Amino acid sequence: MTDPTAPRLAPSVLPKDIFRSIVAALVTVLTVYGWVDALGRTPMRNALAAQTRLWWIEQIVKLVLAIVCAGIILRKRWSLTPAFWLTIYSLVFVIVRWVFIFREGQLEILVAPLLYALLLWRLWITRKQVAATDDTVVVGTTG
């Protein structure tokens, strides 16, 4: 028999959400593919030295997001908050880059902002679900 006055421990897994897992997998695959593509092509690899510090920060954020998305796919609760904030940062980076491209007179339809927005939406829903389960009060009966 369990003690009704004992504090409830939060589960270490996230609620099941197949759509969230699929979007997280797409973000991970596209990030890893982008790195392999950039490092695999000689002209692109040679251009890495000329990139700005901000570009490198963006790449590090994306790489960490890909790692944290693996935690989301595995439904690990520790990955929820980092994934949420890293997705916001990645979305901001992509939107700023898109604005600069648009100001140069080019119009590109990018997949990354859509994926980041979808992931952010699902992570937002998951955060609300997790917060609701954390706030549940266990009422013991006496008798």
C-alpha cells in the first residue's frame, strides 16, 4: 500500500505524441544532413573559415537542438525545456536570415522555419500537459 501523504514524483517520460516525435526526427535528420553536406563538399568546407561568429553560434545551437531532439524522440522529460528554448533561438536565427535574403530582393521558401514552428507548437502543448500533471493534487481518503 502506498502512502497518500508521500510526495508524488514526476514521471521521467513525456506524454506520447507521434507528431512531435516525427517533427523532432525531421529537425534532427535535416540538421545532421546539413552538417554532413557542408563538411563533405570541398568548396563548402573551404568557405567555413570565412563564416562569422554569429553563424558558428547558430550552428552550435542547431547541433545542440538536434541532440536534444533525440531526447524528445525518446520521450525524455529532461529534453523538453532545452528543446523549447533552442527551437525559439533557431526559429529567430532562420527568420532573421530570411529577412536579410528578402531585403536583397530574393524570395526563398524555407522548410526550416516551418519545422521549427511546428516543433515549437507541439513542445508548447507538451509543456502545458506536463505542467497540468505536475499540478495535480493527490487527495487521500481516511476511513
